[in-house]
Amino acid sequence: RRIAREKTGQILQIATLTLKNPRDDDAANTNVSLKPRKMILANTHLFYHPMADHIRAMQAYVVCKKIDEVRRQDNLDPYPLVFCGDLNSDPMSGAVQLLFTRALLPDHHETWKHLHDYCWEMGDNEYMIEHGYIGNEETTAEDPVYVEETFKEAHEDEASLDDDSFSEPFHPPPIVLPSSFPNLVSGCPDMPEFTNFAVDFVETLDYVLASETSKNERYGFKPRKAAPMPNADEIERYIAMPNEFMPSDHVSVVCDLEWTTNEKEAT
């Protein structure tokens, strides 16, 4: 709890976009608007450490609460939303399951596994290399050489590490998204095999999510298609990402979404 309170600042970018032509031609002579006046586009980057799935789950909850606050600012129909980012979370993680299923129970998967043992100094490069979270397991003449990074802020506040005010065991409660928040669907009809391909780590970490229509949501989206994703064989030809043809260690996730309207609510 001290780490969540003092260390893991969260940045969330939210843009409210106004549609130029919210009314389709075939609805011009009706009282039904097939598109909203505005929509929300949100982006974030969740905490990185592999032992901090519980931190990311809590961050995901706070992000959803803030997005919901912004999309209801006009006291009219809530704006539909597209939410994307590097969540540093695989599809079975607590953060992603919360976004897809709306609830995260105390016994879910490995979300809370390191709740009582993760501490901030585990983020420095010496600890990460020693415990195999970064760096290559084996080195040959053909393998890329790991260049040690510096984490300048890992021990910025060492005095706070002695704070024992949260030393008592903490049993997490269920995390449930508010009923006002919409259901989210992946912009990719099929979950990508991976979106991050490093020398010693391959996983799906990046997502494009969109809100669906419901009895409380007049407007929403449905996924149409996604841009082709590279396969592992294509990446392994160049060992990993980034490389001379791929400038990032993450794959771009590109999706086509279609507007949907809850007709019962629209009439």
C-alpha cells in the first residue's frame, strides 16, 4: 500500500473529440442520431515491474473511474470511449481481466501473489538482473549484449523503506468497476499472439479497447478488423525487436471500429 501511495504515479491522457458529422445522411430526416456528438480517447502506460500485477490492477481501476468521470461531464448520454495503451499486462493478468470482466476477486490468478513481498528497491537493475527479470539467460557470439540501464529514482527515498506503518497483513477486497462504466471489447477480433518481442520476453502487453452499447449506453463500437500482426518467425529472423526494420520493441496495434447505436434507447 505504501508503494501504491508514494511511488507509482500514474499518467492518463484523455481527449474529448467532437465529431464533425454525427448525423448520417440516411438519418437526416429522423430524430435518431446514429453517432454521438462526442467521444473519449484515452491512453495510459501502466507500471512495469513483473512482480507488481496488483499495482497495475489498482491503476486500471483508477483509470476507469477517471475516464467515466470525464465522459459524463455534460449530463447527457455518456460519451463512448476508446481506451488504449501499454498495460504491461498479459491477457490473463488482473488488470486486463478487470477491464474485460469488470471484476477482480482476491483469489484471482497471480494478481496478489507478491502483494506482501514486493518492495520498491526490487526495481533497480542489480535486483532485476540477479533474479532474471532482465538480461539474457545465455550469451553466445551471435547474441545481442545486454547494456545495463540505470534507474536513478529506485532509491530516491530510501528513508521511506523503513516505514512500518503498513506492516500488518492486508487481505485485498474484490475490485469491481462501477455500474456506470461501460463494457469494453477488444478492437482486435483475435487477441494478438504478442505485441512485445524482446530477447528474453515475448508477450501481449498492448491493447485497443472500446465501449459497447447497452441499456445504459446509447452509443458504442464493435470491432471490424485489425491490421495483420507479424508472427514469431518473422521477428526471430532479426533476433528480437527493435531491429534494423522494426524501430520499437512493441508492435503497433491497428484496428477498425464501427459505430453502434442502441436503437431502443435512441427511439
